[in-house]
Amino acid sequence: MLKPFSTPIYVTQPLLPDLIKYNCLLRKIWKAKWLTNMLGPCHHVLETKLSQYLKVPHLSLFNNGTNALITAIQALDLTGEVITTPFTFAATPHSLVWNHLQPVFVDIDEASLTMNPSKIEAAITKKTTGILGVHVFGNPCDVTSIKQLAQTHHLKVVYDAAHAFGTTVLGQGIGNYGDITMFSFHATKLFHTAEGGALTYQDEQFKDKLYYLKNFGIKNEEEVITVGSNGKMNEIQAALGLAVLELVAEEMKARQKILKLYQQRLSNQPGIIFTQITNQNESQSFQYFVIRIDSQLFGQTRDQVYVKLRRYHVYARKYFYPLCSRYQCYRHLPSSAPNNLPIATKIAQQVISLPFYGRLTPNQVNRICDIILKKEI
Ligand code: T4K
């Protein structure tokens, strides 16, 4: 008989470095007596190491992903409307509204769950100045078609790669596409700094612009040249990042094994659909493990599976239900009408994000799958 887990199993568990190693890095900070303002011993090293890891020419650290995304959009001087996806975390459309821009939601592609380029094209108006794509669950957007659309219609492209740390397309780091790409380093991400984020870009001129925008616009003691916020990553965060970065390769290997076990147990089950793209040209981020439940074929709805898992102390999540277009602050927009977003509306009813982190044991994964497959609701 299946028994509930004695301790809760959450959707993720943060990767935590050995405290002795972390302490060594903290000691450097204590010695330098620089805790923030991008001048301590860890900030610069982390920036360099991450640009190498992500295979990008330029990278600027931020205190969280949301602030980074808001600042990226500010740096691009967008106006009017920006086309985006409703199948994402709240921070994506919010970052547009913080910049006084109107989000225009378009439907997603059923396989990749990212914005459908033909829907983007149809949504372009005279007011459109940009496209904000999300590499959701680490699945890359159709970067080639989006680039073409942007060139034809003179639009800027920002990518939200909060889930795509380490994703590559044709051997290129995902942060090389678009004008600016945002990565999140929140505690729930594979690579993290507790809270944190980064922007990556090809054009070196963004370096100074982003610096001022995340540092109050301060140029020197007597000059403030723009309306910047405080988006700086501090030394304690950067030190954690340096320690966590050393663990990423092992964690990815562990997650690969867990992914395989989930796939073995859940593939060929009528009504269970995997959402991660496995394409020869693209590598995965191992950030989330999300399945779709087709209730007609599976015999249980996603919500029934979600509740059943909770009864056994497994706290799966419905990333991303509801769609952002259903939020109180966005449902009035013309593009939020469900008939404009039929695929996203269907997918949001089906998705469930299962526990996925390196310290899950095969026994735990097997028990989670047993609960999912159990006929009883
Ligand atoms: N764009 C996209 C597409 C995003 O998904 C996100 C963030 C952003 C932008 C914004 O980036 P940041 O500004 O956050 O850098 C979580 C995360 O807080 C959020 O970062 C993430 N996306 C989103 C998808 O998931 P919640 O509300 O689900 O988090 P929470 O606190 O419920 O955590 C989930 C589970 O993780 C908990 O049940 C237990 C475990 N957990 C969590 C934390 C914080 C731990 O074990 N330890 C911890 O310290 O949003």
C-alpha cells in the first residue's frame, strides 16, 4: 500500500554549497570590507565566470531576475505595445507595465509552449516596438523566426531566460539571441544566488547604460545622469553564486538521471505528455520537469492528480496556471480573451510541475510516479 511521505516533497530544493567553502569566500569579503556596490572581490569574478559558462560576450549581474528584466526593457527605450506570452510567471508581463508599456498576449506553440511566431506577426500594430519571448521550462523560443520578424518590422527583442540557464541552440548559449536576455538566479533555480539575476547582450554599449540604470544613474559623486533604480547584486549573493556554480555540473548529471527515471515510468502512459523539447540542435536546462495531463485519455484531471499528490505530501506546482492573461490586472486587455489564446488556455489546464532536484532518490521518484499512476483519485 502506498504511504504518504513522512516529510514534504517540494517541487524543488535549493542547491546549497558546503558551508566551509562558502565561509572561505565570505572571509575574503570580510577582509576587503566591501559588501556591495559592485566593488568587492566576488562580484567581478562571478560576472566573468558566468559569461564564460553561458558563452556570452557581455553579462551584468542584478539583485533579482525581475529587476533585471525591468531594466533591460528600460534600456531598450521601448514605447507603446510589446508582444509577449501569457504562459509565464507574473514577472514577465509586469516588467512591461513597470515600463508603462502595454503587454499584448499571443498564443503559444503546442510543442515548445513558447510564442507562436505566426501569432506574433498577426499581432504587430503601428504601436508595437518590441517582442518579449520566454524560453519557458528551458525550451528555446523560435529565435530564428523571431529575429526575422524583428528585422522586418524594426522591433527590439528581449528574452526572458529565467528557466534556461545553460540552454544552448546550435552550440550557442541561449543568451546570445535577441537584444538582451535575462536570467534568474532565484533560490528555486538550478544555478542561484538566493535572489539574483543577470542580463546578457552582444552590444557592448549596453554595459554602461545598464550600470547606470542599476546604480541610481550615478556617474560620480556630483553627477546623476539618468533615473536609475537599485538593481545591484551584493557580495554575499555573488559569493553564494561562486560556490553554487561549482556544483552545477554534478547537479545536472543527477537531474539527468531523475529525468530518465521519470521518462521511463511515465512514457507510454495514455494521457501523459512530456513538455521538454528534446531536439538534436538544442540542449536542456534541467530546470523543471513538467508534464501535461490529458484528462480524457488519462482518466483523471490535472487538478485531481495535483490534489492526490498533496494527500501523499508531494507538493507539485501548476506552473503556469492561471495564465497571466487571466490575472485581475490583465484580463481586461483585448489580447487576453481566451479565444485569442486557445492553445495556452488548454495547456494551462493540463500542466503540472513535478519535484525535480538532484537529491531526489530513485525510490522517491518511483513513489511519486506510483501515486500519479494510481487509479484511485
Ligand atoms: N520570468 C520567469 C519566466 C520566471 O519563472 C521568473 C521566476 C521570473 C521571470 C522572475 O525571476 P526572479 O525575480 O524570481 O529572479 C517561484 C520563484 O520564486 C520564481 O523565481 C520563479 N520564477 C517561479 C516560477 O517560481 P513560487 O511562488 O512558486 O516560489 P515558492 O516560494 O512557492 O517556491 C517553490 C518551492 O521551492 C517551495 O514550495 C519550496 C521550494 N523552496 C523555495 C524557496 C524560496 C525551497 O525549498 N527553498 C527556498 O528557499 O515562485
